[in-house]
Amino acid sequence: MRQALPPMLRAFSSRNYRLWALADLVSVTGTWMQVLGLNWVVMERTGSATSVGLSVALSTIPAMVCGPWAGALADRVSPRRIILAGETLHVLIALALALTVWAGLPLPVLFGLTAAAGLVGTFEGPALGRFASQVVPRVHLGNALAWNSVMNSVGRVLGMSLAGVLAAVVGEPLLFCLNAVSFGAVIVTVLAMRTTQFHPLAVSKPEHAGVRAGLRYLRTRHVLLVLLALGFVLSSLGRNYQVSMAAMAEGPLGAGSAGYGTLSSVFAVGTVLGGLLAARIKDFTLPVLLVAAGVTSVLQAISGYVPGFAGFALVLLPIAAGAVVIDTVKSTRLQLDAADSMRGRVLAVQGTVAGGAGALGAPALGWLSERFGPQEALLVSGLVTLVATAVAAGVLRSLTRGHSTPAGRPEPAAEPVIRAGADPEPSRSLSPA
């Protein structure tokens, strides 16, 4: 008789998830190898940070433009089929990037392939979210998302470390080839999973399909809207720490580029710790999200005034950990409290909101740091996110009053009841979402 796993590892009781977690680690490692390789090639050829920024923007713009349609597709088509098609295209694009760099083809070709990779990733994202709900049972989804955060953090560190070594020894083209291999590993993993162990997930009926139907549904889910709004504020002003760390290292801390690299490593360690902490959480409820957001906001506000480089680095650890807990709980609630047939579209909106937050928040924090100083920028942004958290807590309390289970957990959303020719109605009015 197999010994039961500890609660912290409950998602790993599923064979399919064990395979998926390993494939995720390999894929994320390869992706970060390609990201660093691509950024370095663009910088080496142009000597322009603006060109590097353009390359990054080209990979994110498709999510802003096509996200809703990607979500609608994920709600209608088997996520497994979308993932297999997407990973196959990623293999071809990575090999094309390797050939482009090796042959020294013009930079527009590189930019075009970057945009193509971003477009494929946009349509694959919501399908990956729905697929996670098929790999593990509903009660283990939050734990699986927490471990995904751990895998992403570890894969990021591994990918960045390996890329720096391999690029110097054998050249950048190999980085893209290795990323192609990592996508191939995902394809093999998906094919090796036991489809009989997949958990059923409702798909959108033809009359309820499309972007407009998804937006109408989301408009009636007020708690989901509050979570998305809070996520936008937290992501824009409370999560662009690459900007804040660079400003602090260059300014008040006087640590330069070496100090910035150290702070980035500390932040990465914090995200791993946050994933492990999230994995220990039993119930991913709204109070957990709000407490984590409040504590992280306070720490951000005071972080700039903690004396010394070591002091600032020490405060970064719980901030990074809190960010992962926030993301995990928010993603879990958005998925579990949306109707199964609408989940892809809700995830697509979440991706669009996150992309917009990054695009607007990073320049805003940069401007605040230049105009008032890095310490003051951290103080202002921390206070804004703290106020946003308090407002969201008040609104959520009013919306969820009288709609919780005796245990205080949000009840899962049922499928929307939609009459012919009518707008969708929420299955439970303003249940926690």
C-alpha cells in the first residue's frame, strides 16, 4: 500500500502531475536560456537598450491584442490539442531563431520570430491554465499552482545560470536549440500522460462561445472583477521590483550592477520560499490573499528606509515570497470560482491585465524614482497598494457577506445558466470568486 504524501506535496499524488511538474521545470529552464540569449544577441548587434526593450515588447504585445480570442478558443477546444500544437510551433520557432543567429540574418527576422513566439504563447496560455485543472483534482489545484511557482523560480535561476556559461563557451545558437529540445520534452510528456486519469472540465457550448459571451459573464461576476482590479494595482506598482531594485542599487545603496545582480538573486530565492509557503496552505481563501497583499505592501513602503544593503536585501525575501503567495491564491480563486466553460476567457483577461500592469507600472515606477527618488517611490507605491488592498477588502466583504460556507471557504462557481437570447446569469449572486 502506497504511503500517503504530506499535505504540502498533495498535488504530487497524481502521476500526471508529477510528469507535468518535471516538464514544466525543463521548459522554463529552456525558455529563460532563450530569453537571455535573445536579449544578448540584440544588445550585441545594436548596442541599444531600446532595441532590447523592443524585442521584449514584441513578445508581449500579442497577449494584449489577442488574449480574449485565445481564451475563447481554450474554452471550446481540448487544451491538450492546443498545447501539442503550440509546443510544436515553439520547437520550429526556436530552431528558426538558432538558424537566424547562426547565419547572422537581419535583425527584423529576429524580431519577427520573437513576435511569432509571443503570439503562440498567447494562444497557449489559457489552454495551459485549463489543462492544469484536468491534471489534478479541484481540491489540489491551489497546491499544484504553488508548486508551479517553485518550478518557475528554480527554472529561471537554472536557465539564467546555464545561459551565461553556455553562451560564452559554445555561442548563442545552442541556447535556442536547447530551448527547442525543452519544448520537445513537453510534447513527449503530454503524450505520455494517462488520459483516463484526466479530470473532466466542461467546454463552452456554441451558443455561449466567443469573446462577447465571456465578457458578459465576467461583467456579472463582481468579485472576479475586484480580484482583477486589485491584481492590476498590485502588479503595476507592487510587483515591478526589477525597476525598484535597479534604482536602489544605483542610487541610495551605491552597489552598482554587481549589487543589482545580488538583489535579483535574493529576490529569486524569495520566490522559491514563497512557492514552498504557498504549498503549505490548505485553503486558498480571500483572507489569505488580502493578508499577504497587506503585509507585502507595508514591507514595500518601508523597504527603502531600511539601513544598509543587507537590510534592503533581507526585506526583499518576504516581499518576493508574498508576491508568489498573492499570485497563487489569486490564480486559484479566479480559476475555481469561474464556471468551467468560462475559465479560459477569465484566464485570458487575467493575462491581459497582467500585461497591461507591467507595461504601465514599470515606466511609472521609473518616473517616480527619477522624480522623487527610489526610496520615496517605494513608499508611495507601497501606500497605494495598501490602500487598494483595504478598499478591495471592504468591497469583497460587502459582496460576500452571507454567501460563505460555514467553514468560511468560498463556494465553487457552478456553470452559468443561460437562457436562449439572454445574457448569462451568475449561478450564485456575488459568491466569493
